[in-house]
Amino acid sequence: MKKSDIVIVGGGPAGFTTALISRTLYPDKEVTLIRKEEKAMIPCGIPYILACLEGNVDKDVLPNAPLVGKGVNIIIDEVKSVDRTDKVVKTASGEEIKYEKLVLATGSAPCILKLPGASLKNVFYVYKDYNYLKEFVSAVKEAENIVIVGGGFIGCEFADEIVKLGKKVTIIEALPCCLSLNFDREFCALAENELRKKGTEIIANTKVEKIIGDDKVEAVELTTGQKIPADLVIISVGARPNVELAKGMGLKIGESGAIAVDSYLRTSDPDIFAVGDCAEKIDFFTQRPARIMLASAAVTEARVAAANLYKLSMTRGPPLTFSTKIGDVSLAATGLTESRARDLGFNIVVGYAETVDKHPGALAGAKKLKLKLIVGRKCLTILGCEVAGGPSVGELANAAGILITKKTTLCELLSMQVGTHPLLTASPIVYPLMHAAVDAFKKLTSS
């Protein structure tokens, strides 16, 4: 029987980061990462395989070199069971590995729609599997009419990529607009306008009733009765946590369907941790279990779990911030949107700023920038931020996310100094976070 001080199950961003950080923090400990996949994918990069990466799936593979360079043992195998009493991991090939600490980073899998015709040829889900994605890329190259079921981040990013290949693309979204779970309507409209401008058709407030075809997909039929020609369908309607191994081990499963963990990322077994999509998240504002699946959140949890393996050192922060790019518009958000804040019963004031991301605005490459700040009316705490514009919006949302995590007040934000430069940022006179804060402050003091 082999022995390894730390065993990590899963080789995506969460497992990968846990292994790297564990070797950094505990150089005297042996670290083993076990994953099923010969080649592990970079999940967020999957939509960009088609055009940006020129159809080359190998360009979206997580490299082994950083792990090997750190001295991490990599085993390509599937963990079938874990004996928690004797602390032994058992794999499909019959190998047994004894551990001191175990980290589950088993990730997630696509939600499957039970639709008539969903098993037809050329109906694809977004699996993080190298060989599956190679087949998918080949099929997209041959297809002409592509229907994407689901207008969330992945669906919109796929559409934005596929139209670059000269294909006809239609998004079918059950909600009133694309990205509506993550942005307020005016920001969703910016994304939809870009998609339509580039050639994507969007049909919202509608569901797919069935997929039509004999052996291969030929069309989709909507609940309205409308039929959309399609020789390839991409179903992107969310993901579910992979918890089968955890269930078999007898670990507690949380309300959201993911593995229950405490703020240190420990499961119901104190020597077993869970990170990434398979681990349950807690909503920062409601303190209720939430299903949040972001690589950035997974990597954060990996750092925290690694630090806590042998001595509790830190708790995880709230997974808040996300971003995307559709056409020429970048979008990012953190914390509460205005609509969600009102739905939850928060008494809020909203501040707005519109500027450009360089100064003066006549500089080459300057992009218009729109920022929306959500502030608690009574407590004056920053609750949320949405930004649209050029590439800088991601870091603006990251900065706002830190303000929210630290429960920064409007007055504290207004008194902060930020570094600016003509080629790098908006003008200090109308720096978007502060300018929106001034707008909110004015509304508060004049009401």
C-alpha cells in the first residue's frame, strides 16, 4: 500500500491549486493528486476553443509542469471509494493509498435536460472532457445552424465565439433576457445588443419543447410551437456538483446538493476537506446555502483549505465577483444587483457613473465605461457594483468586491485615494467608483 500525507481527488482549478499551495506550505509533506482525465481542461476557456484558440483543444489544457516542478505526484485513475476509518483511498485500478489529509475537488457536471430528442447526434453539453471537446469542435466546424439552449455566461460566450466562424447562431433563453441571473436589465441589454450586432438571434421567455431529428438533430421546437432549424445544439443550463464519491463515503451533503463544509472548508470528517464546485457555498448576504460555481471561487477555497489542513489558519471569504466579454463589451459584477437587493428587501440607494477608462478620452483605445453602485440607505455599506466597458471593468469589480467583503461604507469609499494614470485609468476627477459614490451620496443627503 502506498502512502501520501495529502491526497487530492480532482485535477481542475481547485485540485490543481490545492496541490500547488500544499507543497508550498508543507514542503516536508508528500502530496498526491488523483484525477480521471489524462488531460485536465481549463473550464473558463472552453467557449474560446472554437475561435480564439483556433479549434485547438490542446491550447486549453492545464499544464502538468507546475505540479511536477513542485514535486506533486500525479496519478491518472478514478477514486472509487474511501475508507475513512483507516484513511485509505481506493482507485478503479485497485491501487490503495493511505492519507493523513484528504481534499475532495471533484467539481461539477452539466445539468441534463430531459427533452425528447436530447440523445440525438450533434446534441452537446459542456463537459470538461478533452476527447469529448475534440469531437464537439469537429462537429461545430461542420455545422451551419447552431442553437444554444441557455443564455447564461457560457451560452453567451459560445454564441459570441461561434458567429466568428460564420455560423448562424440562435440562443433560446427561458428567462426574460440573457444573463439576467447575474446583471440588472440595462447591463443585460448591452450584452444582448452586442450579440445581435454580431449576428446572434435571441429568443427569450421561451423554452425548448423537444429536439427534432431521426438519427441526427434537424431542428428544435419551442413551447410556442416555433421550429428553429439546427444541425447542432449546445445545452448550457447550469451544472450540478459531483458528490457521488462523498455520498458513498457517508459525508454530509448540504441543502444545495453540494458537500457540506464549514468556514474552514472541512467536511463532516475533520480530516477531509472539499473545495470548488463540489463544495457548498454560503450566500454573503442571506447566509443561506447557494449554488455558486466559479473557477475564481474554487481557487480561493483551494488556498484556504490548503492553509487549514494541519492547523486552522483562515476562513473562506465570500464568492462574489464575476466577469465576461461579449463582442466589444466587457461586463463585470460583484455583490448584489439592484434587482436582487430589492427582491431581498434591502433599502438601497443607487449611484451611477459614466466616463471613459483613460484620460483624456481622446486617447487611442479609450472605452466608454458605465458603473452602477448599490449602497444600503441606512447603514451606508457598499452592497453591489456592476460595470460595463472595456477590459478594465474586471479589476474595477474586483476592487468593489473587496469593499463589499470589508463592509466598507460610502463615506470610507469617498475618502479613499486611488492611483490613476492617463494611459491606465479613468481620470481622478471622474474615477468611476468614486463618481458613482458621489451620486449616491447626493441622493442620500438630498432625500
